[in-house]
Amino acid sequence: MHTGGHTIHFATHTQDWSFLKSLFTTAAQLGWVADSATITGDIFLIILLVMFICSLQCIRQRPGFYKLFNYTHSLFWILFLLLIVHSRDFWKWTLVPMTLYILEKIYLLKRYLPTYGRTRLISARIEDKNVLTLIIKRPKIFKFHTGEYINICLPNIINNEWHPFTISSSPERTDVLRVTTMKKYNWTKKVYEHFKTKLTHSDDDGHLTEVITNTRNIISSNEINFTEDDKDAFICVEGPFSTCTSYIFDCEHVVLIGAGIGITPYISALETLIHRLKQQRCICPHCGTVIYSQSSSQIRQPKKIDFIWVSRGVENFSWFRKILDEFEVEQESYLNSLNSNGNQQQSKYLDIHLYNTLLPCNEEATLANLPYSLVASMYEVVKDKEMETQV
């Protein structure tokens, strides 16, 4: 709009010089420094067009083009410097926000300090053909809340690229941070392929382990354990940054709904709940009876949680099966303790709902799967567990 206004003005009010001379020279005598408003305006327009084109999704997500997007957006520094030359009073409006921005950048340099952000990977586990879990050593001075996310950088794999991921571990775990990523474009794909290649070429000295999960289709989960001197283990962490999930414990009844890899912030919440139940648990040293502190359980929030996970494949439920199993065991122990003490029959604190949406696409295949679906439904009713994942 600003450029269009000046263009129309030069086209309709120029008498002593040509239209092109008004646009590309200092003939119009506009601007704070050396009448350079038209020239600096032309440079602005070119830079903004470059930034706009490189930020388009079709460009940004092409292989190898993310760095181009990142570098071209750094041109905003040139824009601000030229704007000071372009307009007499612009510096008054930009002084405060730019000062805050510079102070923020100085503050974020702490991500390169060992106590705040510079740390290392403990392990990398390939869950399936698309999902990778990174176990990160938690920096000494790093506090976060449930569901928050961090920016991470793996400089020895892809230098100078920071990408956000939700922390799927609980704040109560003081030793590690867990980040689960899905292979999609550019960075996540490169990191996944890098560790997959490293896993393929691992030797037999104990750095390679294999875990088999008990599902209908056997899934191999391969894990790399890093040593202190492994260059690929070097990682920098920035954050944490808050999200709406951080406030779920302020409500009495919470419904957590996630699809696919989007379930990660709620896994952090489940781990926090497991930790709280374990804190309330007391074991009698004489008879081994397990009881839970009633004073703690009565004041805990929330009172009820519905955990809903929608996925396109049943094998995806194995990503966090260990945590789901652990909570089921802890919850069962908690309910048995309350009911055995003569209290009113307690309902489940957490209800887990797992939905698999990958259905056959034709009627013949649907009919062929009816017996299995019937058996699976009956098994879930009788055993109160999902037949394939045992959750």
C-alpha cells in the first residue's frame, strides 16, 4: 500500500522529471539522509519479495531449502538499518522493540552454556519407519512444566538449525529429557536417516540393542547408546516455551485428545501423574501392604482424566506403551488400596481410549475382518485391555 501510494503520486504529480527517474533516483528529494527515500524504498521492495518467496511452503519444505529460508529472513537487519536512513522519525519507533530484541538474543546465548543448554544425547531409539525418540541429558539449570516445548540443534549433523519439539518426559525426571519426533521434511528426515545409517553400521560392542514388542506385527525398536566422546551426541537446547498443556492440572476434569505424534505433550502429563501417585504410595515394612496417603489424594487435581489417542496404525501405540502400562499398574494398585480400606468404591482416575482409524477401504476386506473385530471387542470387555497392545 505504501509503495503503491508513492508510485501513483510519482505517476500523476511529476512535471520536472520522468516517472522512472522519480522511482530510481533521488530526484524527488525525499528521505532523511541524502534524499535517498526512493532508492532505499526500491531495496526494501526487493528484499521483502525475496523473503516472501523463500517463506512459501512449496519453497521452504523442498530438500535443502530450509537454510535458504533461514538466511533470507536474516535480511530483516538490513531492512531496519535502511528504514532508519529512509525515514527521519523511524528510529524513535524502533528503539524500544529493537533494544528488547537484542537483549533477548544476548540472553539466549545461554543455550551454548553447559549448565543451561549445551548437553549431549544419551540414546537415540528408532521406534518405527518414521518415528525417532531422543533421550537427552537434562542440563543442570533447566526447569520446565508439563507439555512445554524446546528448540533443539544437532550441530554435528545439521549446523545452525533450531527446531521446536514437545518434551514428552515429565518435569519430575531430573536426569533426562525425552523428545519424540516424526520423519517428515528436511531436518527431521535428515536426523532420522543419519541415526538409521549409524545404527546399520554399529559394531557389536554393546552400543546396539534390539527390543521386540508383542503386537500382531512384530516391530523392532533399535537404540543407539552414545558415549561421552561421540560427536553426534552433542546437542544444544533452547527453552522451555509454554503451551496450554502446562495448565491442565488446574482443572478438575481434563480431556486429553491427541492424534498420532501429537500425543507427546500428554505423555508428559501421564508421567507426572505416575510420579504423583508414587509419591502418595506407602509400603508397610512388616506386611508389605500398599496404602496411599489420603490427605494427598483428596487435594490432588484434576479429579478425572480422559486420555484419547487416535492413530492410523495400531503399531503406533507401542511408542509409549511402557508408560501406559506403568500407569495402568499404578492406578490399579491405587484403587485396590482405597477399596480395601473400606472406602466408597472408587472409579478409575484415568480412562485410556485408543482408536485405530486405519480401516479396510472395501466391503470385502471389512467382511473378512469381522471375526477378528468381534474377538477383539470381546477381549477388551472381558480383560479390560486392548488385545493387540495389552493396554
